[in-house]
Amino acid sequence: MASTEFAPIRSGGSLIVAWRTKEKNILIVGGNDVAAARIISVLEADAKVILVSPENELSEEVRYRIEQNQVHKWINREFKEIDLEDVDMVLTAIDDLVVSRKIYDICHAKKIPINVADVPPLCDFYFMSQHRDGPLQIAVSTNGQGPKMANIIRRKIGETLPEGIGDVITKVGRLRQKLRILDSKQNSSSKRMGWMSRVCEEWSLEDLKKMDEKIMDNLLLFYESGQVPQYDSILCLKNNQEDILKNTTKKSVEEVGETSHHMIENRAYLTFKDKDHENYQPDNLDSIKEFNYLTIQSKDARISSQSLKKGRMILVGAGPGDPSLLTHKATTALATADLVLSDRLIPSPILSHANCEIRLAASKSGAEKSRDSQDQLSTWGLEALKEGKTVVRLKIGDPFLFGRGGEEVAFFRKHGWDVEVVPGISSAFSAPLAANVPVTHRGVADQVLITTGQGTQGRMPEIPRYHSTRTTVILMAVAKANEMSKALLEKEYPGELPGVFIENSNRPNQRIIRATVRSLGEAVKTQKIVSPATLVIGHSVEALYSKDLDFSGIAHEI
């Protein structure tokens, strides 16, 4: 066999891969500017940042990332071997070569991949010079030989790429996602790949860039037959669709008779027919007007009803903030949504489950601005529903527990849209658990009161009189801590009755601050408690409490 038939082996290179690190634990040692750059790279790969660095060595940007809760866990000291527990990757950004070598040796013994900044011999992998445009990532490596040359080459490549290529890839990815929903059979993989390849090859980049949801849905009508019409034909179908469907609805009722007309809304199929051919599919959609009639059938159809898609509104509870506490139904809704509308309270790791556009409410402060934010989100939701999109309205905690979820359901019903509701774990229950407080406990607490410190128009709610076996859970209690303390005392709550604030419950920066009914305001002031924080009051607070145990976060007593 001639050796020229096969490509020669060129040694000395690196194995170029796209390493999927979503939800992986990546340890960064150091707090300088290099560490700041590493944090950005890790976060953009949807991984969790664990940072080890003394506070006095933190750069301004690293401090900012910590304050913004973008660092999953910060260990305020020098590196120790115990820091490598449950770590998937290590990145060092320190100037001490001796310590870097030590960390490298420990990682190799534990088979943990490591990159030591600026020391190529101590790197299992390199950070490449990267061009990023949306989902498009192009990386250039010189295998440690010339980092500056890699930057120059990367810039040259970026300058040659068509404008908006990232947007094109995003839309192709959306079309691919829709196709997998349309035909999810495992044995259809080759068919899906072949059809998608033809779309990418036969449509120009400009055509792909102009795709919207309706054009995608209309293009998918031709998947079953294996056809890929030209963009202009699909655009024609989109522009004439309303007239076609308006005429079709009337004719189908008159001519089809026994056909189940309710299937127009539920998994219906469109089949074009002419007088000579059954199940005819035109190559040129301009000729649609030549068809004698159009019927709606429940089976044996060649073209699916994606173009009849109705908008769908899903109200989803995001839980207390820990992405691992999302329900399976919530993650599914986020992954398949066309648009996500979210409050700014939702942490970015939860939003990362979405594969679509995300719109955040404007920052709000006060009842009037809160209403404005709510109105803005509702308006966006209605617009998307009218376009046939699946909209997820994402709310912290549980939508129906001080989340105004009922108001949103009523709003959309008023405008003719039903709302699906996906429950979430409320901090009313997860926060006490994080502080090791059983809200009910035999012989201690047999009832639970859940209320809020921020009632309608910011007014305090009416609190019932004290009961010794009741656990009182108060959401949004920080701003009105002094008023809450006075209100509880007026309702005969003992001044020394134990309470506990759980700040940022179920998150890496969680804090637990113990207080009494009388000292609620003092605790907020001296310990600088900030929202979101849940307050739990009652004898159950001490049911499992031991001063020798620190259950989660930093515990203080007031």
C-alpha cells in the first residue's frame, strides 16, 4: 500500500478540544489581574469559580466579582491541599514559582488537570487566544511558543469573518433545537443531520441571518419530505400565511365535515391537495393560490403544523437561588423557551439553563417602580405570545408565595392567555432548613405562619397574637426590622423569643445571624444584613441549635 494515500503525522501539537465545564468546580489560586481574567474565562464556560487568595492580594476586579456573587466560593487565605477536594480543574495565578510547583505536583498525584500561569512546562493545557462572537469561539494556539503571535493571528481571523456570524450561528442552533423537538427519535439522527447540513449549504449566510421564529417554523414544514425550499419561497409562505389560514379555516369546516376541527389547535397537520394529486407538496410556494382546496387532517399528513403554533406562557418558580434546587420541570421549561422574562433577583447560574433571549426587568425601588417593572415584563410577554412564542416568566422562590404570581396569571387570562405554573422551592422553607431550623418539631412547634415585611404599598401586614407553639417565617423582613420588632411585641411576642436571619439562603455567600424579637433592628444594623433575607422566629429556632456547631455560613448572635 502506498504511503502517500494517508496524511503524515505531524508531532509536537496539542489536542485541541472544547472542554465542557458547565457546573464543574474550577479552583483559581491567586487574586491578581491574571486571576481576574481566569475568572471571566471560567464563568463564560458556565463553571463554578472557587477562589483561594488572602483578601489583601485581591485586585479591584476580583473584589468586584466576589461582591457580585459571581465567585461560587472564596477562601480567604493561602492555598492548602484540602482545597483540592471535589475540584475538577486548577488554575494558578501567583508569582511564587515554588508554591506553583508544589500545587502542580499535588494535582498530578491526584490526576487533576492544572494550568500554571506563564510557566508552560507546568501546564497540562494552555489558554488560547480567542475570538468570541455569541456562540462562536475561535481559538489560536502556538503551543506556548509565541502568545503575541497567537493574538495577531486571532485578530486577523476575526477581521475576515462576516459581520453578524455569531447571530447566524445562534439562529441555526435555534432551528436545530426546534427540529429535535419536532423529530426526537434516536434513529432519525442521520436524517436530521443531513437536512440541517443542506439548509446551511443551500441558504446563504444573509438568508440564515434573516430567519425569525415564523420562518423557522415554516421551513420545518418541509423536513418530513426532505425538501429544502429557497429562502424566498419560505418568505412568501410567511407573508401570505394569515390569508391562507383565514380561508382554510372556513373551507375546512364546510368541506371536511367529520374531520375533528379542534385539532387545528392541538397537533393538527396541514396537507395541500389539488384535484389530481393527494398530499401534494408544491416546490414553489408562489403557486399556492392555484390549489382548489386545503383541508386539515389528523393523520397521513406530509407537512406539520408548526406554522399554527400558539403562544404559551409558563410561570416558573426559580427556587431560592441554588441552581441544583431547580425542579426538573423548571429546567425543561427554561431549555425549551423562546423567551425568558426574569426579575433581577435571579442568579446567573439559573439563567444559564436558558437557550434563548433573556430579558431582565428594570431595577426597581419602591412600589411605583415595582409596578413599572411588572408592566414592562407583562408587555414583553404579551408581544411574544402574539408571535407564537413560548414564554417563561421566571420568579425567585415560588410564584404563588409572595411572588405576585396570581396577579400575573389574572393579567394574562384577562388578555386571553392561559398560564401554566411550575412551582419552586420557597425560601420560606429552604432558608429555615439551611439554618437547621425545623419549622415544625414535636413538642415545640405544631403550626407555621408565613408572612412578609413588605405588604401592599409597603405597609406592614396584620400579625396574629403570639402562640407559643407557632413558628413565624417572615420574608422581606430586613427593611422593616425595627417596625416588625415593635409589631411583634405589641402582639405579645416575648422580647427574648429567639429569631434568626438567613441572608442569601442556599447560596455560596449565605450568612446566619441569630437575634431575638427585641433585637431585630439592632441585628440588621450592626451585622449589616442585606436582602434577600428570611427571618424565622419561635422556639423551633433553638430546637436543634448548638453553639458548638456552625451549620452554614457565618453565625453571629445579637
